[in-house]
Amino acid sequence: MSRRRVTMADVARRAGVSPTTASFVLADRRDMRISGEAEERVRRAAQELGYRPNLTARGLRTSVTRTVAMISDTIATTQFAGEVIHGALDAAGARDHVLFIAETKGDPDVEAQLVEGMLDRQVDGFIYAAMSTREVRLPAALQDTRVVMLNCWAQGTRASSVLPDEVNAGRDAASVVLAAGHRQGVHVIGGRHITPATPEGVWAGQERMRGIEEAMAQAGTRLDGVAECDWQPADGHREVLRLLDAGTRPHALICLNDRVSMGAYQALQQAGLNVPDDVCVVSFDDSDLAAWLRPSLTSIALPHYDLGRTAVEVLLDGGIAPRVHRIPMPVTLRSSHRTTSGSPRPTVTPTTTRQGPGEGPP
């Protein structure tokens, strides 16, 4: 049989004060003169009875429910992005908020229903999240609410965005290769992800390539080639074999994700080339695959946990002005690269978060 919830009236009776006095004490309100002795009795009674405030009733009075909603397309049920949820939950819990999580699977009708349902529950704010980094259209119902966009952005809104710092990740990938002594024979596999399905490429590819090319130019050199393809193992395998069949012997490969690297490894092994002795390989995402490949793969991680944590922190702690918050992507140096003779061992420190005002990524 369930235990009856302890009410404010129960606390007031135990403390020998009025319900109004008990309410003011437990709400830490100071606009009513209450003696120290009475305040102590109220707090002691609340502790003895195990009183817990009715947050729903408080929310109706104050319009503050201490709840946050995260609405995403597929993040909640995606294996690799689970840490986004963990980061958001930890940040919400640290601020005594409850996080509601809802997934739309990209269905606009489901999204509209979920947004309206969260608004009906008077959540204090929204995290609007996307699995792949891209520009989106913010639902009309969220235009005038407190919202932070996670892994996405929308032009013409006053919402802050939290994004992975892909440009600096590209710079770091090139820096690993350069620090290992490879200034020529550097090829990129995957490129901007220009395919028939994505003829303009994808945002992550564009940003990573921008960083790679900038770092190479700053070092006074350039890439020897870029193979544009989908980011799957078969594509990495095909493009590296094509490179080798053309008589090109790469010194280093920068693969645009770990799946591409897996295919590249297989192609190099078929050609009798060893990683890292013959060819340096650097990648992105730092998925479980990077550690399980043999030799294990140097890869630059997507900062899933920090993305989720920062989004909630910006929502609850941030200012009103919209800002773009870029989260550093850490480099995990493993055995899939080595220095050339006489070159220093690579040391790469991810660039710190850059923040700037604006409605979308600069």
C-alpha cells in the first residue's frame, strides 16, 4: 500500500505554525518576518516527516518547473551518440533539473506533437538536437521559447548553437601527419563527402577539409590528392586500391572517418604495405573501431559527452545573446602513425573552444 505524501499542512502542524509560515520558510522567502526559532522548528519538522516539495504545484505558481526537454531526430537510440544523453543528464542533474528526452525519427508530425506536449508540461527550456551536424528549420512553436540547438543551427533564429569544432579537428589531423615528418605524399580519403546523394558535400566534411588544407598551407605544402567518396569501408578500400593501382605510393592517408580507415587498412594490407611503417594513417570520430583495428588507429574524437553537457549548461546558465559554442575534438594518438627519421614525436593539443556571437556557424 502506497505511503501518503507528506503535505505542507503536515509540516505546519508538526512545527506548530501556520501553513503560510511553513511555506515561506521552505521556499527560503524573506519577505515575511519569521523568528529564527520558528524557522528552525519548520525545517526540523520537514526533515523528520520526509517532506518533499510538490514541484508541479510550485511550477504552476512560479512558471518554473525545473525540467528541460531534449528533442532529437535519432540521437536517443543511436549507439555512438549515447554519450550526448549522458552529458546532458549530468549537466541537468547538477543544476537540480529533470531532463525529458524525446525522439522524432525525423517525422515532422511526431516532432510537432512532442514539442506541443513538452510545452503543455511547461518545461523551462528546450535542447533541439540533430544526429548529423547540419542546418535545420526550427519548429515554429519553439521560435519564442528558450532553446539551444545541439549539433545543428537555424538561420534567422535567436538560438545559440553547440557544435563540434570540426575545422580545428582538421587542423589537428594535418598537424599529426606534419609532425610525423610527412610533407609530401599526403592524401585525403573521403574528402567533403561529395556523392550523388550529397552533391555539395556534408558540413563535417567541408569543415574538416578546410582545417586540413589551412594547416598544410600554413606549413608551406599541400595535399597530393583528395578522393571524394562516401564514408563507408568499401569506399575507403576502393579509393586506396585505385590510388595504388595508378602507381601512387602515399606516405600518409587522412581518412575522413574510422569506417573509411578500415577499408584503407585492408587495401594497404592487400598491397603488402604496413601501417604505420610504410603509410601513416590518421582518422576522425575515434569510435570503438579505431581501438580495435590492428595496429590501432590514431583518430580525432567527436566530443559527444561535452556536446550534451554544454548544451544544457548554455540553456540554463547562458546569456540571452545567441552564440556559437564550438567544442574541441580531442586527438587520440595511437600506433597507426610513426615519425620519420630525425623528426620529433608528434604532440597535438586540441585547440580550445571558440565562441562567437551570431545566428549560425561563421
